[in-house]
Amino acid sequence: MIGGNASHTFHSTYPVPTSPAKLWEIKLGGGIYGSPVASGKTVYVAGHDQRLRALDKESGRVLWNYAAGSAISATPVIVGETVAIASKDGTVTALNTKTGKQKWQIRTGGKILSSPVVDNGTMYLGSNDLYLYALDFASGQILWRYYAEDYRYGGLYASPGLDKERVYIGAKNGVFHAIWRQSGEPAWRTELGAAIYDAPLVAGDTIYLGAYDRRVYALNATTGAIVWRTELEDWPQGTPVLMDGILYIASHNGMLYGLKATDGEVVWQTQLDSELRHGFTVGANHMGVIGTMSGRLYAMDLDARKIVWEKNIGSAVFGAPLLMDNTLFVATLDGRVSAWH
């Protein structure tokens, strides 16, 4: 799922390749805004051509494709033999991973840009009908809905994040919500005052996220109290990643930052070639990978904080790359998917 798990750590158990070569590339029919996801020998990619495709991981060959009837901006989620997608027409659809055959489908009251997450048999996602949904992943049954009051053109664009007790989601009106997972009742809410578009990182008793006021926030997961806030030169993009006490986050203007997780002090920054729309995907070898809107893919040694390689992908990379089996899978806004090993 987005971020690799429901806490959005963006850490992989596989190392980032140190000198990758392109294995394959395939051109699909529409722009891809979410990330690829994978299970076993198959990579799944959803895009604005209204389709979910299952690709052979070794060759890029299309195994099957499903016509959703609406553009898909969110990242799919896979558990077992089920892959689920959320479409911009407000529909959530679950499919068999091997055949693409539909298992169930429900419709919310608004468009969905929030990437779903699944934990312990329950799917959580936000809709622009201003509800956070908890669904039984096996059947699609709605277990509960939580109403996140917002203004007329507001919405829930961010993916929710989870810990064992609560689910967390930010809204366009700048309110960050914590909801009890069992009941769907509110635990707390904190007004940050600026739109929230990206998933939070849930790390123990602290939640880290960026907001449209150019600030990175650390919140107490139990109370919602603001632990610290740090202002950047431009608004943060994507989910922060945490490694060895340093929080790494990208900003819209192409700057990468390292902040102390304890107090938000900026201890490192470096400028890339163009805009960024997501954060690092981090490998087991402490290398982080990130793509730019100019179509360049960078790998950085996060221990030494230096770029170790870069590749020209050829088109804007909006969603975070996927790292699996020592291979990077990258999707672009012109509809291409490539594998690098």
C-alpha cells in the first residue's frame, strides 16, 4: 500500500540498487499520479486512463487490466489475493489479484483522491463527501463513517495513517483528526490552519506531517498537542521519512531537508533540479530514492547525505517509486512504467 504499511514509513526491506540499469519500460494510456504496488511476481498500476493493470514484474507484460470507468489518482492497496482501487467518481472496487475479476464495489458520496490503507482486515480511506470510511476488506461492508466537517470546496485528500488504537487523517481546511479505530468516534482534533494533502507518518507516540503553510508538524499521538513546528522555504510535499532520529522531507521547490525528530531543527538541506511531489522511498542500505517533476530520479546515501546516482526517466514522477526485490518501479505523468535493477 502507499508508504508500504498503514503507518506510512516508506521503508523497504530491500536495498536500493547501487548502479541500476533499466530492465523494461511500458507505455500506458494515461498519467499515473499514485505509486505502483506489488505482490509476489506482479506489479499493479492505476492511472488516469481509468484502468488498473497487473504487470509481470520481470518483463512488464500486461497480465490483465480492469476498466474502472473513472480516473484513478490514488495508490491501490493489496492484501492477500485482493487488490482494491479508489476512483475519482467515488467508487471503491476490490478485485482478484490473479484474474482482475471484481469481488465487491461500493460508492461514496464524493470523489476519492485519498489512497486507502488496510490493517487487520479493515480498509480506511477518505472521500470528498467529507467522510472517513472504515470498510470490511473482505466484503466491502461499511463498518463506520466519520464526518470531518469542512467548507464547501474542502475534502479529505490525504491518505489516513494508523496506529493500534487510532486512525489519523488531515483535511483541506487544516484540521487534523484522530478517530478511534473500533468505534469511529473522535479521539481528538487539532487545527493547524493550513490545507493538508499528504499522508502522515505515524511513528510511536508522534505523528509527523506537512501542511500548506510551509510548515512541518510533530503532534502528540495521544493528545494531538503540537510538539513542534518548523517552517520551510516552500510547502512540504509527501510523507516525511524517519531514519536514525532525522526526519527527511521534500518541498515543492525541489529542496530536500533533514530535521531533528525531537525538535524540528533543520540540520541539512540540498537543492534538486526541479519540483518535488513526494518524499523518499528508503532502502535497507539507507539509500533514499526520489523523483522530480522534470523527470529525474535521484538516489541519495542518507548516512553521508550525498547523491550517489541519478537517472533521466523522461517524464514527471508524481508518486513515490516502489522498491521490491532489489528493483525500483517508477511511474510517470505521461503513463510510463519502468523497472530498474
